[in-house]
Amino acid sequence: MKNRLIFLFAMIVFNVHAQEFELTNAIVSDSGKTQRTEEQKIASKTITTILKENGIGGSLSLAYTNMGEGNIWYRLFHDMKIHGVNFAEKKYLGGWSIITAANPCSANDESCTKPWWTGRWGAEESLEKELITRIDDSENDETFRASSETDLASNLGCLAAKPLRYGDVDSDGKNELVVILKDSFIIFSSQKAKTIFAVMWDVKDWTTWANLQELGLIEDPTSNHPQYGSTKFYDNGNGTNVGYRGYAKLYFGHFASETSSDILVWRKLYQSRLVKDPIKGFEKKSDTFVHYKLVNGEYKKQTTDTATIKGWLTAKQLTWKKGYPSKSECAGQEGQFIPEMHDVLLNDPEVLQ
């Protein structure tokens, strides 16, 4: 076995203000369905052996990579942990949770009112206040992990079907691990062995009347009911539990200065229109703009005002469609715009620009 292994995988490329940002897929753990070289097969078996010798097991392996070269390999597991091994030295390097903040609420503590996201990335994460009550604290972990291959593939543009990727996100010449699971995008630094950025980019709390009726949550809709109802909270007859759907687009590069490494997050939140509304679909509830700056190797939320962030986007001609994610990876839809994020039912001209 060579001491240095170099594997090339399919690249995910999107243009960001005249720069090419590249994410490369890791090797998906799919019981050998994906064709692998003999070297890749040996690497997989060796990683498994090293982990077992160190008591690591019992959780489903999702993907593994050496980020393009070298003997240091990382494997992502379903329990939201990444483990590292030194292939050449047959040495276990450690295991690290993607969830960096302590869970503020126990599953049985109904009185706990801490924001649900404090168990993911702490106060750095941004989410609309309207959504906090839509997600139980007891669901803290499940909100951003996929439970099956179908669940992985069925989310935004099937991106989660390849849950582990890597690339030089901050343009410092070193690759970072990128985790895409269910509704979230996470950057994990192998240098710091921790999550340095996370965003929930797919908010799903809306469903059709047919589904609500099938679940026994509602009978026949009245004119005051929403066209799409919430599956989290629904009180028969009051018409207030409208379905919510929301998305986040990311923009990477130098915005605050020529040397800063920034991530801009543009969030959109929508709520269902009522049955009596002649317009079908949703209406925009809010736009939210958040600026993150790389500080000592971690992305920190800044107090930058909305007008400044919008000005940065406008100056670089960055529209909603040019944000990441944008293109679908679903079979038969490769390269097309992700339908959910660019849906005419959102009744928002900006998502089509």
C-alpha cells in the first residue's frame, strides 16, 4: 500500500463573484454499491479495523475521505461524529461531535425553553424567531440528521445523498470537511476538530390537506384555514397554524474587506396563504441577512446591518439564484435549479432571479 493515496472524486462547483468554489465528494458508505478502486476498498477496511480496535462501532457509517491526499482519513457516522485515523501508522486520532454546544434541554424537561439550536452550534446560529416554537427541544438532535437513505436523498436537490464533502472554504490553502445532512450545511475544521459554521437551510413545516386529513389532524378545510397546514402544531378550526417553509442561500468570499473570509447568509421565510385567498401558495414573511466572518479559524456572527449586506450582494451582482445551494443533483435533474428554493408557489419574484 502506498504511503500517499490520492483520490479524485466528482466536484461540485458554483461561481461566487468571479471565483470558483469547489466541493469534492467523499466516498459514500453504501455497502459497495458505488464503484471503488482496490486502493479505496483497502482503505475502507483498514479504517474499519482501526476504529474497531479502539472500540468505535455501532453507528452507521455515512462516508469517508482523506480530503484528496495523504494518510489522514476521516469517517462520518450517523451519530453525528467524525472519527480520524492515520492510515500509514494504523493509529486512531480521535472522534469529534459535529454538535458542539451542550444540549440545553433533556427530553423529559417540558419546562425547558432554551432555543432549540443551542444544541447544534450555539448562539452563533441564526434562525427566525417564529420557528423556535415549531421545533421541540426534545427533537434537538433529530432535526438535522437523516434517518435513511431515502431521507438523505429526498432533501434539497438530493444534496444529502452525498453527506460528506471537502474543499478550501476559507481560501487559506487548506481543506475543510463539509457535512450536508437533511436540512443543514455544516463546516467542520479538521485543524480545530470542531464545527466552525452551521446553517439550517431547509425549513419544512408545511403539508397538503390530503396529508393532514390522512394524519387525522383536520377534516374538511374552511375558507379561514391555510392552504398548507403545519404538521407540528395544528388546532382544528382556528386557522392560525399555517404551514411554514423557509430556505437559506450562502455566499462565500471577501465582502467586509479584501482580506477577510466571509459567509453571507440570506434567509427567506414563507407562510401559507388561506384557502379564501385567490392567490395559490405562500406569501413571504421575512428576509433575513446575516454576516459571518472568519475569526481565529471559526466563523463568527457579526453585527453587520442588513443594508450593508444587501449592498455587498448587489455590488457583486449576487442574486438568489447565484447563492449556494442552487443546482440539483437528483437523477434526471442534474444541473437544474433546485425546485423547492425557486418555486413559483412562493410568489416571490426574487427567487426566480
